[in-house]
Amino acid sequence: MGLESLYLFTMLGGLAAGAYAFETCLRRTREGTRPWLVPLAVVVLFAIGMLAATTHVHSIPRALQSVLGGTVNLGSGMIQEVAVAGVFLLLAVVDLVITVVKKDSPYGLRAAGAVAGVACMIMMGVAYIDIYGNAVWCNAPATILTFLSGDLAMGLALFALLDSADYGKKQIRLAAFSANAVLAVGLCLEAAAFVAEGFSPVAQIAAIGIAPVVSSVLVAFSSKVENKKALAVAVCAASIVGIAISRYAFYATCTVA
């Protein structure tokens, strides 16, 4: 696999990290009959994303040999991304194990995991801005903001779905509106970057309509929807589909650049 592996990693890994970050911010303690559900989903999604990412190097033994042999550029954004991702996954696994055993975990551990998760989402964007030859990728404001806001928007939607969070409550409504507003700005910047380099911005325009706009409209009318589960599913689907479209177009610029 080539860019497809990176696409899967940033989609699944970003989704997981975003969900973990919002759960930490919005839930001081884990309650209910399935307190392990969110951390389990985070670990599974992120692990699958990491496994997909390893296929990009073709040979794991060769990659390890490069690291041990000192031939890897530790200043590279992608190397730093992998390091931060490893720390986040480790913290999430420890959190999951403790939660399964004790039905909750220390908030300090979760806070550390959330910080690592946010750093990972940022590094997912930073990893591409030092890859010269693709001006769309190197547009730092557009790339970093779109990756971070997209992951947060998807993550919040997944958290709300898994945790049965009610969009009618002020805290989660405000978080949803804020995340989607920043996402809309990021996608607009990315669309402008596409146009500046001669690429069609259709995918980004479609993503704006599907992800931040549809999601925000659904959240705005959440009080009028009786089936809260169906609403959460719809918001989550709109967020993931919209961001998947924009990110696919982002990676596609490399194949024609």
C-alpha cells in the first residue's frame, strides 16, 4: 500500500484521538454499564490505523534497522508523528486495561492521553508540510488546521454516539458548533490552496456541505428529534463522510503533482 495506508491511519487514528480528547474534556469520570466502551473503540481504531501505516514502509524489520542504525532523520515530521502516536496508543491501552479492571481510570492518566492525542492530531498535519514538491501539502495553515479540526469534529461525533451524549445539552452543543466552525474555516483554506495550485476544489466544497454544515444543522435541531441515537448516528456519519472526501482529495494531489 502507498498513500492509502497513510489515508487510513489519519482517518482512523484521527477519529480515535479526537474521541479520546473530547471524552476527557467532557467526562470527568466514566460511568454506566460500559465505561470501557470509548477507550476500547479508541484503542481498536488507533491500532488498526497504526497497522495500516506500517504497510507504507513495506518492511518493518528494515524500518527498525534504520532507526537502530541511526539513519532516520529524527527531525522529520513523519518520524515525530510516529513517536507521538506510539505514546498515545500506549497511554490509551493502559487506560483501557485499568478501566476494564476498576470501571474507571485516574483522570491524570486520561489527561496525559488526551494531550498526547491532540499532539498526535497536530503532527498528522505537520508531517506533510515539510514534504517539498506538493504546494498543497506544504500550505501549513490549511493542512494543519484541516487535519486537527477534522479529527476533532469526527472524534466528538464518535464520542457522542458511543457515550450516548445528548446534543441538547449546552456543553456538547457548544463543542459541536465550535469544532465544526473551525473545520469549515480549515476546509475553506484548503479549497483556496487547491485553487491556487490548479486543482479542483469540488471535494472540499462538498466536504464543507456534508461535514460542518449538515452536522451543525442536525445539532441545531437536536431538541426537536426524539430519537437521539439516530441523531447521533447521522451526525457521526456526516462528519466522517465529509472529512473522508476532503482527505482523499488531499492525498490525491500527490498522485498528479
